[in-house]
Amino acid sequence: MITARRKSDGSFEIANGHMRLKVQLQVHGKAEVVDSATGKTFHVHELDGRMVALSEDSQANIEDLANAAINRARG
């Protein structure tokens, strides 16, 4: 499990699973991370060398939109 903790500025830092995070990003392009304080899961992506976190709902919405676009393109 990859866990993160919220810093005082509102950002997150990885508390556990640094290598798992790196591998998941390389292999899958995203990683599931758990907020150690709330237990909520979010998805982390690397975009232009920066980490971006999406909530479960945001991730699901993006995947739905991507699948719909792929289906439309297939005709």
C-alpha cells in the first residue's frame, strides 16, 4: 500500500511506498494512494514531471469520458 500524509500547506507527501509509487507510475501511468489521516483513496498521475492527484470520483469521471471518446472514434 502507498500512503501519503497532508502537509500544512495542503499538499501531500508520500509516507510509505516510495518505490511502489515509482513503479506503478512507470508501468500503469497512475498509482492508488491512501490518505493516512482519512483512509480515502486517490489516484496519482505524473504529468510533465509533476505529481497530480485525483479523487476516486474524478478518476472515474475521466475514465468514463475517455471510454466514451474511444467508443465514438471506433464508430
